[in-house]
Amino acid sequence: MLRTMAAGITVLASGSRGNCSVVSTSTTKILVDAGLSGRETMRRMHAAGENPAELSAILVSHEHSDHVTGVYQLSRKLKIPVYMTGGTHHEWRRAERDRRKDQSVLDRCEHFQAGRCFDIGDISIMPFTIPHDAADPVAFAFRAEGVKLGIVTDLGYMPASVMQHIRGCDFLMIESNHDLEMLRVGPYPWSVKQRVLSRLGHLSNDALAEFLTTDYDGVATYIVLAHLSEQNNHPEIARNAAERALAGQRNLLSNRLLLAQQSEPMESIRF
């Protein structure tokens, strides 16, 4: 008897120009954030072997444009519900009202709360609060058929609550946004640098390395470095920092290190 796919993830894009992933089982597909245009999202899904028509829902982490650009278009075209917190929905509607002459109204919007688990199809989702400068930002832990997947980006530091929620992940996609020195000498205005460096900003390579060295449980088969800045980071710098931090834990079965990209989808990972 053939074994059905328990769970999988396809990272379509990750970075300041758009974030988008598909978490799936054999019966459920969830688009996690929709930071690309609707057309580009569907193009990348097809390129990665995913069928947009099979999407069950869109799940939104927070209202920043690199996570919600395609939400309205995709939800209307595919006739699927959008899940977000009440605070995120309020800020999304306000931004849409400012951007469009007519107010965008989602046909189907479901609210969830951080810290309260809920299901979409056969995927169980635990949203949890993260420190970021948005209305009600969350990250996610997904469970399906005994597999646990974590997607954790857009956070200024790693609080104990976040570390607890991502313990036991078989797959962990986590932010490694910037190199501290590249950010300090880079082209961003000082106000933007302060925002990125703040406790409501983004996780640096060094901050992630500290977590991997001191608090990470070493369980994940795959670790994916995500949301790398194109201006203030370099893939090899981020990779080297993480590899040094994982040096004592890596083996053939766990902690395979990958990097998500902004310009093209990653190869799908299946469990």
C-alpha cells in the first residue's frame, strides 16, 4: 500500500520584497502569507509543482505589505477564506482603504487569536505572538500526521515563549535577516537601521546563531534561513554563522541547512 504524503512545505519567496509559502498534506493546502502579487504567486506555485486551485485558505502572519500584497486578489480569484487576527484584519483594511479608492472587503475572513490552536482541514495550527512592529504579529507552528513545521520570521529577538513553541519542529524556517556590520555601514537611513535593530525589528545572523548555540533543541531535519536582507546580508555570511552555531549538533539525519530565496521558490520538502 502506498504511503500518503504526511506533510510538506514549499517556500515560494522570502525577503523584504515578498514572503509566501505553501504548507500541505494530501488533502489540505494552506498559503502562508501572500506577499507577492496574485499572478506571481500562482506562477511560482506552478513552477514548484503546486496547483493554486487546490489551496484551502490563506493564512496571514501580519499586515506588512511584504506579507499581504496578494491577499485580496488571490482570495477573490480562488474563492478561499483568509485567516488573520482581528488586529491584523483591522490594519489591513485601513491600509487597503488608503491604497484603493474603493474599500477592499474580503468575501470570507476568519479571525484567530495568538495562543489558541485551530484547524484548517487536517492541519493543526498554533499561532503565537512575536515581537515585531505590527498590530498583532504572529508566527506559526503546524502539525499534521505527526510532523511539526515552524515558520518564524519578522521578530526583533527570541523570547522564551517563541523558543517554547518551536521546540520539537521537524522543519524550522527562521529569520536570519541581517549582518550587523553590513547594516551599520549600509545605505539605509539611520531611522530605518534603528527600526531593524530594535526589539521590534528583525533577527540578525548573530542573534539567530546565539539561539542555535544555546537554546535550540537540535531536532529539526531541515532548518531554513529566511527573510535575508538583500542590502544588509549575504547568503554565505548567514550560512556560515548558522553552520558555526550548529557545528556540534549536525548529523546526516538532522539540521540540514538551507536558504530561502527572494527571487525563486525552493524545492519542496516532503515528510
